[in-house]
Amino acid sequence: MLFLIILLIIICVALGLFVLVQNPKGGGLATGGSGSNMFGVQRTGDVLEKGTWVLLTLIVVLTLSITTIAKSGSSSTGEASKIQEHLDKTPTPSPIGGRTAPAAVPATGDTTKK
């Protein structure tokens, strides 16, 4: 599972680089004019676009597989039960925040001034 998470992070970084290299709406790596398409810059834009879609698909598949493995693996391993045992052993706090009510002070006489 750790391998899949590391692979997912690497693919996310690669997708970010693919998106940053592209220019919006038809520019691609070309900055010249119509003459730039003669040197294969349009093909580079196609490769970057297809690479973006492939990386996006890989991210979706990896994310779904990691989620599936995590859900099915948590009930079969003893890790969840260890956490539950630890939670059961911890004392529950009182609703007042753990403080006890102050003891009543007995009255020793009349405290009013005359």
C-alpha cells in the first residue's frame, strides 16, 4: 500500500509538470506563428495532451485502488482492533471538563454590615 501511495505522489508531480509545460488554447510550446507547425511543435502538443490524460487516468485508478485496499484491509488486520482497544481503555471525560463541583462553604455567621 505504501508503494501505491508513493507511486501516486510521483504521478501527481508528473501531471503537474505536464500541465505547466503546456500553454493554454493552441499555443503549446509554439510561440512563432504558422511556421512553427512545420517543425513538429504541434505533435509535441499532442503528446503532452495525451500524456496528461494518461496520467489523469492513472491517478483515478490508483486512488480508487488505494481506497479499496484501505477499506478491505482495515477489517482484516489487527491494527483497527488495537486502536479500538486503546480507545476503550481511555477514561471518558466528564461533561464539566473534568472539574468537580466546589464544596459548599459553611456559613459562620452574619456577614452584613450594620
